[in-house]
Amino acid sequence: MTQEKSDCLFCRIVSGEIPASIIYRNDHVIAFRDITPVTPQHVLIIPLKHIASLNDLAPEDEAIAGHILLAAGVVAEMIGIRQSGYRLVFNTGKEALQSVFHIHGHLIGGQQMGWPPFPGLSTQH
Ligand code: AMP
């Protein structure tokens, strides 16, 4: 099911109106390369349905949430980081610096990472 919002950047990628480097697609999600990668591998996994953020997930979206998580492992295998390790990050809201309000999991990997993940303060992407 696709419910598009015409002014949403990621809905426009879903519809094909805006090009993106899409590497995976099924009936529920698409995955495409982030235009400004922060790690050697950086892919965004988004639902076809417009849902602004994790805060807007409704009980009936339970399956969609699961499909995003299931896609993470599939895409990680496709881009060669399933065994080496990766993170799936959902920036949510102002202090997390969410800038696009259509749920997206940042699948990042391809390098050794540190923990905790917030060693410095950044206000820009
Ligand atoms: P966030 O700040 O968590 O909302 O993440 C939004 C992400 O979308 C950023 O990492 C951007 O680099 C990425 N982004 C913005 N526009 C595009 C685009 N046209 N194609 C691919 N990634 C994009």
C-alpha cells in the first residue's frame, strides 16, 4: 500500500519523480544510497507508505515496521556488511537531527565504529 504525500522528498523518490540509487525494493519498502554518505556504506530504508517518523507509527503499521527491520539484513547482505557489522539508525525529532519527515532507517557500516555514537555535537548534515 502506498500513501504518498506530494511535498515529501522520499515519497517522490518512491514514485520515481526524483531519481535515487535504489538498490532494493519489495512491496513494502525501498532502499537507496544516501546522497551524503557518512560511512563507506550508507543506505536508507524507507516504507512506501508515508509515515513521518517513528512517533507517527500506528498500531496498524506494525507489519511495515517489521518489513523495515527485515530489509536491513537483506540489504546488509547485498552490500557486503552483514557479517562485518552495521547499525540501523532512526533519527527521530529535533534533538536527533531528523531532517526528512518520512521514516527512514540509516543502514551504516563498512568501517569500525565507536560507541557511544555521539562524541561530538553537530547541527548539520
Ligand atoms: P535525517 O537527517 O535522519 O532525516 O536523514 C535524512 C537523510 O536523507 C540524510 O542523510 C541525507 O543525506 C539524505 N538525503 C537527502 N536527500 C536525499 C536524496 N535526494 N537522495 C538520497 N538521500 C538523501
